[in-house]
Amino acid sequence: MSLLEVTGLQKVYKGRRGGASVEALKNVNFSVENGEYVAIMGESGSGKTTLLNILAALDKATSGTVILDGMNLSTIKDSAMAMFRRDNLGYVFQEFNLLDTFTIEDNIYLPLVLAGRRPDDMRARLDKLVPSLGISEILKKYPYEVSGGQKQRAAVARALITDPKIILADEPTGALDSKSSDELLALFKQVNELGQTILMVTHSTKAASNASRVLFIKDGIIFHQIYKGSSSDTQMYQKISDTLNLLAQGGDLK
Amino acid sequence: MKAGLYPKIAADGIRKNGRLYIPYFITCILMVALFYIMHMLGFSGLLKNFEGGSTASDMLRFGTYIMAVFGTIFLFYTQSTLVKGRLKEFGLYSVLGMNRKNLGRIVFFETLISWLIAMTGGLIAGIGLSKLAELGFLRLVAVEVNYKFNLSVSSLVTTVIVYSVIFFLIFLNSVRRVRFASAINLIRADKAGEKPPKANWVVGILGFVILASGYYIAIKIKQPLSALVWFFIAVILTIIGTYLVLIAGSVLLCRILQKNKKYYYKTTHFVSVSSMAYRMKRNGASLASICILLTMILVMISSTSALYINREETLMNHYPRHIDAYASKYGYEKDYIEIAEKLRSGIDERTKEYGAAAKNEICFFNYCLSGYFENSYLNLDINPMENIMTIDYDKVAQVYFFDVDTYNRLTGSDESLSDRKVLAVVDGNLDVGNELKIGKETFDVVKKTDNSKAKLRNVISTNVVSTIYVIVDDVDKVASLYKDYKDPTGSPMLSWYWIYDFDTDLDAEHQTELGKILNKFVHDELSSKRFVNYCDSREYQRNDFIKTFGGLFFLGILLSIIFLVSCVLIIYYKQISEGFEDQSRFGIMQKVGMTKENIKKSINSQMLTVFLIPIIFACMHLAAVLPIIHKLLLLFGHNNMPLLLGCAGVCVLICGIFYAVIYKLTSNAYYRIVS
């Protein structure tokens, strides 16, 4: 069985007082295997953020099911939702979303503190992560004192520290310069090679070319997908941009 | 650009920021209204036809000045919070092509609109409420009320002028703030990444030390005279201490808590401790201001209400009998006894003529010296003016010389003494040995009694300065030993007192009348001889007491209303602005896995701390200054500690209830913003 199974997902935003309603997701079906690195691409308004929000249990689908590791998200009660997120999901945001009142270290600890872990346990988990992420220098600093790349690495650490089943990344390179982007993508790849499942929403062809599979979403449905297989990053890059061109021209691949 | 554009933009800006502006307008209106009321009651001559009315009016006049000053400071503070909240909007306007002059115009119209609302609202409310306030006031000072409606044009004009000036100053200040910020700064004004404050050990500890020393002074003081001197020092130390402790000390405390990993890394503590640490530096000042305002309210209301409620007892302490005749003079003169006898017989004669009989008479004279008392020695050579800083006011004491016959008569004792052998009746804090030295003379103390247990206490009450009553066999002889002692100004140190108190069988009105007759007699008899003298009736003085204490109480209430409203507004703005800051923060935390329940809990613990800190500190301050207030009230002749404590308790309770209501309202507003 797949780690994540999405079937017949639909999301309709109702207009206020009988205004026109918008169908952000029409009928989305896909699955993610354990240890996979999946990128979802699509233009603005294609519904990819809505999809990610539903996967992260931040939003509710109008119909359809999302099953993560055998658990149906729609059956989880509202009150248990935050706990579910905390224990099963790691989230990496475009805007880092670090809290400026905490040091980097405390920011990383946040989900563990919310889960009620003991301080020495938290410390042990952090010590395991620190070398691979290269954040040992900045642990005692505050977010405003470090660069964007460092912030995003801290955010990745925060996502990883709970040992989540899946990492959801929303445009993780969106606010980074190219060098920091490259570093972050390398980091993702490294994490994935250690067995971590990653689902990333992105605009960037370069970012997507790192993934083992790329899904294209347009007008609320999964339109197409490409497997990387044994092709190199450059070949993958080419495949993705060809597909994007085709999509932009309105071509029909089906 | 069209001329009507600026007023429209200004009005829109106010309407869209209603959450910020409505409380501001309410405060303005209240301030204007209370200013008008106070001015009207103080200046309109409403009370000038009543006995003692001028004291009450004076107090209200004084209150008007306080109101004007405080109003200016407070409206400035509020306005700067408002402008800060809108800098982003102004930044957008300036990006869209408005220059500073245009922005200035918007600010002008905004101030104009605020001014109009404050003025119309305030004056209408002021006029409407003035009759109510007047009735309340007149009731407090026990003057018969009429139900005619008064409108004071001069008060209206003054109010308009004063508040127009205040608003003009506010306008200049806002223009300055908007002008000196560049467009990009304006847009980013409230996003400027703020450094989390470092714990400042030196300042934090200094704050605690200063606060503790303020408390120490307040608690240590034993005598009303020193209370007068040290009160302001204690107050200033306490205020400085409060600011330092809340600004630096609280950050320090948070940092210490953060070091304790077991405590810090708990869901409930984690978020609140870190955001408190982050904010305290900024918020410490406003928390300290709230705390100081609350303390002022508590002190003001508890002391003035205690004075007012206890007025009858205070009056009795001052005037134990219906009629109180008094004469005193510096220096030693041979004919004092003669004068005393003449006064008494004159008063008795006139009382009889008036058709009344004197009962329960107390009549005596004594001599008094004051100096610096140490080791059973009353030093008469210390010049208090030269040693004003080094002198320990707790050691200032006075000695009353009584004749043993007078003493026996007053207390019903049967003591006999010989030359240089004396009885001493002593206030508890003075240490009198077997030998008592007063100036150059030494006396043997054959018997010593604590004043609080002595019978003399029922006859003479002095609470202001520590006193030793020295009972001697021949007071005239002893007094003559001191006739050449002069103080640094050259006037004699020895003074003579004569008192004649008695009751009558007259009603209140006639007592007053008799008092006036006797006063005239005493005056005619003594004025030419340069005696201080008076003859009062208790009934006449009752009016004065009520007017004074009632006026103080009323002033206390009015000022407290203003202070309380200011507290509310400071808290409200603080929480609202924090709510906007926290909006995104709690959003992030929810995404990371914080439950709604966790959020509620952490908000609650944060809010509770913010609310509780000032009131807890205020109560601590109140507790620390109560002893000193008690000493100061002694100067008014008020000696009722249980009542003062009771009043303080009730005040804390009322403030607490009011505070709880604000807490509820504010936290609701906060929740609405955050979720």
C-alpha cells in the first residue's frame, strides 16, 4: 500500500451569499510511495496550494479522500488535527515561517515542545540533525540575525525533527537566491536518499528536476506526470520544460 | 487635487480604524467633560456662599490644573500609538505620489475631526453630567442643593481653549512623525525587525534595589514629620524602581526562566515566556505606567475616603468639647498665670451671660520645648535649617512641662514631687533613662509611664511629633530656667500654651454663636499682647471639616476616573497591537502543530500575566506606602488605621472588579484578532 493515497479529491470555494463558486480542485487522484520524492508543478491558480493545504490537514476537501499511512484525514476530528499534523507531517514554507521571538534552536524544538517531549530527548534529536544541515553555528541566534538560506535550513530541521512520515514543502526555494536554492535542493536530495518521503509544490523547473517524479496540475486536475527514472537532472530539466511549454500552449497530452 | 479629497481621506481613515479610534474618542470626550465639570465646580463660585466652601473650591481648581497636564501627556501618548498604527497607510499614500505637505493635510483633517468630536461630545457630556456631578459634590460637602441648572460660559470657553491647544500640539507632533519618515520607512514602520532584548543584569538588579529602598523608607518611617520629608523620596524611588524592574527586571526573569530547560520547554510556558521576553522591553514601560496609575488611584481613593468617612472622629479628636479656647506665646513671661485666670473667668462670664452653663471643663496651661532627642538628652542647639539633610526626623521630639497639680487634676492622680524630681509620660519610640537632660538642665526621673497607657492621653492628643510630658513640682520655676534659650532666628525656644475646653447645654446653632462671641472676646483680650489665640466651636469647624474632606474625596474620585480610563486605554491599545503582531505568529504555530486549545491556553497565560503584573505591583506599592499614608493622615488629625486598611481593601476590590471587566473585554478583542 502507498504511503499517501489521494482519490477523487474535490474542493469548491463557495461564493458569499450565492456568489459564483470556484472549483479549485476537480478530481485529483494520485499516490506517493514510501521514500519517494515527488514534485507538483502548476501555474498560479492551478490549485496546487489548495492541494497542499488539504494534504497538510490545514483545509478540508469538499469530497474525496486523503489516506496517509492508512489514516483517513477526513475522519480525524478537528481537535485532533493539530496533533496529527505535529506527529505525522513536516512542513517547509516559502516564507520560512520561523518565529522571531525564538532562537533558531527553540524554533526547531517547537513541534517537540508542543508534543511534550523531554529536553534531553529534544537535544539528542537535534544533535543527530545538526551535522547534515550545517546549522550548528546559528542555533543560538535569532531569525533576524541569519540569512534566508540559513533560515530555510532551520525550517527544514524543524520539519525533520519529529521524524515525520512525509515532508510537505510549499515553494521552498521561492524566497531564496540561486546559491541558497541549490544548497537547499541538495539537502532535500540527501534527506530523501536517507529514506524520507518528500512532497514539494514548486514553480521552479530546476527544483522539480531534482524530484524522482513530477506531477503537473492544471485547472484542478492532475494533468500529467513524468518519472525521472535513470535520467540525469539535466535531462529531467529538459523533459519538464518541454511539458511546461506544451501546457502553456494549451496542448492536450491525453 | 480636489479640495474635498483630504477631509474625505481623513474621515475614511478614521472610520476604517474604528477599533483604534473609538476608544480614543471616548477618552477624549470623557477628559473634556470632566475638565469642564471640574472647572465649573471650582471656578464658578458655586460654593462661595457656604462656610468652608473656598477650601473645597481650591481643591477642585488644583484638580483642573492636574487634569490639563495629565490630559496633555496622555492624549499625546495615545495619539502617537494611533499614528504609529497608520504609518503604513501614509507610506502607501506617499508611494502613490503624495508629498509630505499632502500628508500633513490629511493629518490636519484627522486632528480636526478628532477635535470636533472630542469638543462637541465632551461639552455635551460635560454639560449633561455637570448637574449630576454638582449634586454629588454638594452632597459630599453637605451643602443644601438646589435643582436649578447651571451653565458656566467661562468654563465652556476655558475648556475649549485648553483642549484646542492640546489638540494643536498633538497635530504638530503627528506632522513631525509623518514628515520625518521616508516612504519606505513609512511602509515598513511596524515591520522593522526588532532585536530581542538582552538581559541587562545591572539595570535589572538596580531596579530591584531602588524599589526595595523605596519600600524600606516607606515602611521604616515612624513620625509624621519625617513622613512629610521622606514621602516624596519614597514615591520617586518607587516609581523609578517600578519602571526599571518592569523594563529590565522582567526580561531578566524571563531569561532566567529560559535557562531552566525543564520549566521552559513545556507547552504552556514555551510560547508565553519567549514572547514575554521579547516584548517586555517595549511593554515594560507601559506596564509600569499602568501600575503607577493604579497605585495613584488606590492611594488617592483609600486615603481621601478614609479621611471623609472618619471626619466625625477626626473632628472629635481636634475638638473634644463643644468649645475650644486656645492661647499660646513664645518666651517666658511672669504674668501668664494671671492671663490664664483672666481668660477663663472672662469666658465663663460670657457663657453665663449667653444663658449657658459650662460642663466637663478641661483647663490647663503648660510649657513646651522642642529639639533633637537622643540618649535621654533633648538637644536644643541643633539648627534644623543647617542640618536639613542629615537630621533624622524621627528623633525630633518635644517636651511638655506640666505642673504636678495640673497633672493630678487632669488625671485624678495623687502625685507629689520635689525639686528636680520629675514624672515622665513618654511616647513609645523615645528612650528615656533615669536621668533626663533637657538643654543644660538635668532631671531625675522618678517614675516613667508609656503615653499610650497614660491617662493624660485622654486630655491632650498630639500625634504629629513624639512627645515627652515632664511633670514637675513647680512648672513656673522650671520654665524660667529656659527663658534665655533662643533659636537661630533669635526668638525664644520656650513656648506657653493655654487651653480651655468645655461642653455646653446649647444646640448646634447656639454653640456656633457662642463660639463667635467668645472668639471675639479672646481676640480682643490677647491680640495686642501678641498671643496666638482663638476660640472655636466644634459645630462651626464641622462645616470646614466636611468641606475639606468632601472636596478631597470628590477630587479623588474624579481624578481616579480619569486615571482608570487611561489605564484601560493603555491596556487596550497594547493588547490590540499585540493581537495584530500575534496573528501571524499563531498562524505559524498552528501549522507546526499547535492545537486551538494550546493557543487559547497560551494566550490566556500571557494575558493574565500582562494584566496581573500591574495590579499586583500596585497592591504591593499600596501596602508599602500605607504606613506612610497613615502618618500623613495623622497630620490631618486622622488616626484610624483599621478604617484606612478597610478603605484600601474596598478600593482594591473595586479596582479589581473593574479591571477584571476590562480584562474580559480586551481578551475577547484579542481572540477575535488572532483567530
